[in-house]
Amino acid sequence: MQEVVVIGGGFAGLRVVRGLAKSPVRVTLIDRANHHCFQPLLYQVATGSLSPGEISAPLRWALRKQPNAQVVLGEVEDFDVDKRYVYGTAVDGSPLKVPYDHLVVAAGARHSYFGNDQWEAHAPGLKTAADALELRHRIFNAFELANLAKDADERRRLLTFVVIGAGPTGVELAGQIVEIARRTLRREYRRFDPADTRTVLLDAAPIVIPGFDPKLSGRALRQLEDMGVEVRLGELVTDVDERGVTAGEHRYDAGTIVWAAGVQGSPLGATLAQAVGVAAERGGRIPVEDDFSLAGHPEIRIIGDLAATGLPGVAPVAMQQGVWTAKSIDAFERRTGAPRAFRYRNRGSMATIGRRRAVAHIGKLKLSGTIAWLAWLFVHLMYIIGFANRVLVVVRWSSAFIAGGRGERIITDTKPANVEADRAAS
């Protein structure tokens, strides 16, 4: 029986494994994490609306009914493309050496600071559940620090949040921070009014959520400004430090900074590219053939954010690539002929901004406001893995809509990063 190795249990990788459930192959899924995370809702974990467990599913549970699949917890580090082996380190520190007949690399992407990696300590991004929890600590702890501040200027700085990047993640985060300050935390502090919080959204681009229809981008901008977000477009960030952000000639003193400005392919892509002798493209993505294989290596496929296909790096693209790749491998093994050429079916784009505020482009429909917000809620709910998780998310969303509260506001880290940074600077 042929061996299929899939690296990465995200949207693309998990779809490949599940798509091979009835194929005459053995599948090994390798991932550093033991769970699949629904990344589009990470910002709701970061802002206290949901818990990580409500948008995540253990990989072994997700594949419990698939006898031909196994999960290996570990990190892939190298490849032998001639002998067809994957090398790495298991979670217990032991070496991994896994043979393959078909290899699918769906290792995803990470934050890109455009050559300024030193900014990451002060401006964390949002790609994993751990990132979301770290950001949640920083956001809610900023209000606690402001409550203790004796200097008005220092309190003003601590109550300033800067989100760098006006794509969907940045727009969603900025809107949620405003709602935390003006709805969730109202009447909870005696020494200041949380509504005085300043939220700044920065981007070098001239519009918010580039890639959306220009009319919808304009509506999103107006909704953000109506909420109280200070949107600064056409401003390129030139420096980030523990006290704030510099963008061109402007300085924004801030207590909390969030990076949502760029991504680059996983470093694993560069390792594989070197092993097969191809050059990575801009952003660390790897050029692939029409069937996502590497030139000269039809047994190796790269899908998702790591593949240079010209398609947007969004979940629907990754999922469709995963489904198609599974069909292609199954057809090869059954000798039934290759499936039709891959064609991405764009079923629409959506971004939520806040309570009853969103934009959506579905087919010929261009929606904004409440109806777009409801459409966003429904679509995202359907993609969450597990019936129980869907029920929990509905309960959370309903409670937040009716009462305006957020059930995941506890600060579990006794020394959040912004506490240490402020003590060091004082």
C-alpha cells in the first residue's frame, strides 16, 4: 500500500487527509500542534469573545473514524527527495524518519515583518491560538495598567492601541478593540473612562481591505470611522519599539501594538525548495505546476499559503486545493485518470468590523451593514469543525449580542509582555 505524508493540519492539509479516507493508501499527518485551528476567528479569541477550544478541534478526534490515517506530533526539518524520506523531530525529542510515495506540504505561512524581525517582540501577529492568547493578555492588561497609571500622558499612551495592516484581520481587530472599550468595559473602571481609548489602524495602502470591491472598501472605511477607529492610510511604518510606532513623519505612542500587515511562507518551503533545486518566490512561496506538484517531482505537492499560485491566501483557496489534491492522488492510485484541472471557485469575500457592521461580496451581491454581518456569522459558523463547537459559538455570540459581554477576559499570564516592557521603560 502506498504511503501519503501530509505536512500541516490546517485548512489545506486536513482536507487532503479526509479526502483520502476511502483511498487505497496509508496517510500520515505530521504537525507541530495536536489540533486544527479555525484561523479566521482567532481575532475573537484575542478579544475575549471565544476560547481557543471553541474554534479548534484535536486532529486525532477529527480523524477518529478514518482507519487509514495516523497523526504524528512533531516538526519536519528536512527532506530526502531521492530516497523519499521526511526527516524531523517528534514531540518527545526522538528523530523522525517517515517514508513517502506521495508528499503534500501544506505548512502554511507566518508573519512577515519585511526584514524587521526585531519588531515582533513589540508587535505580535495573529496566526495561532498561542498568538491569540498572548494578544488577549496584552489587550486586557493595557486597561489594568492604565488604571494604575499616575500620569495622564502615560495613561493616554496605555489606552492607545495601534493595529498595523488594514486587511481583514486588521479591520476586524480594530473594530473589536473599540467595542471592548465602549461596550464591554463600560462602568468597570473608576479612575478613567474606557471609552476614551484611542484605536489607530495604519496601512501603507490607500484603501482598507485591499482586494475587495472599491465600493465595499469605502463602506468598510466609513463603518470603521463611525465606530471611532482612527484610520491612517498611505502611512508606511518605519519603526516599532516598546513605546509605540513611527510611520513616516508621524509618531504614535501606544501601549499595545498588533501586527496584521504581511505574511510569508513557512521556512519549511525554503528547505524543500533547496532540496529539489528550485528558487522560492517573493514572500517565501514556492512555484508549482498546475497540479501543485514541483517541477520534476510529480510525487511532491505544495498547497495552501506556501504555494505560489497567484490566488489569495485565504481559507477557501486552501480548502479547495486540499480537496482537489486528494482527488488527484486517489485517481493516480486507482488508475482512473486525472481529475479536471483545478479551478478555484470564488464564493465570495467577507470581513466583519463590529456589531452589525460588515461587508460582503457574494457573487453579484455587494452587502454591508447588518445583512452582511449576518451572512458572515452564518458562513463562518458552518466552517467550524465539530457540532459541539458550533453550538458553543452560537451561545457565545448570542450572549455577546444580547448582553454585550465577553466571557474570555481573564488574564492568565501573571507577567504579560507589556507589563515587563512598561516596567523596563519606567
